[in-house]
Amino acid sequence: MNKLIFTLAAAAFLAGCTQESQNQFRRGIQNWTGTNGVLEIYAGDKLVKRFMKIDKISTAYGTDDSSPRSYRYGYGVMDENLNAIVDPGEKRVYFEISDFATNYIFFESPR
């Protein structure tokens, strides 16, 4: 009996830790503030869009219910020719990415 209670308590504890870890991870990627972020968007294994010099990505929240929405948004320079350099004429634009439908990698630029 004591072994069963211990096992159930341990399982509940681990499940709680796992959920908290997931929540902390999710909060960490929902909002990012930095100085030189890069967002790359992929179609399968092909890079199709890149935004550079991102200083903030935020999670959208509902106006009426304040619930988090399933997309993030920000501003960055669209790298039109995908050469990883902000060229003359490339403009800063607003973008949105879906949590569910967008294959992307976001990172702080190493340059």
C-alpha cells in the first residue's frame, strides 16, 4: 500500500514538474526582447523568408478576453534576396508567424 501511494505521489510530482517546465519554456519563447534577432521561415527544408534586425517578438493577446493567441508578431528588415545582409532598399516590415502552421527558426544574430 505504501509503495502504491509513493508511486502515485511520485508520478503526480513528475507530471507537475513536466508541465511547469513546459510552461516556462513556452513563456520564454513567446516574448523576446534583444538587439539583433533573425527569423527564418521554411517550406519543408527550403528557406523561403528571412527577417533580420528584430528587436522584439511578442505574443498576441485578445482584446476582449486577454487570452494569448496562437501567433507572434514583430518588426524586422525583410532580407529579400536571402543573403543574410541588410542591403540598401530592404525595408523594415511588420510580420506575424503562427505557432502551429509556420516552420521557423528564431535566433540572435551571431554577427
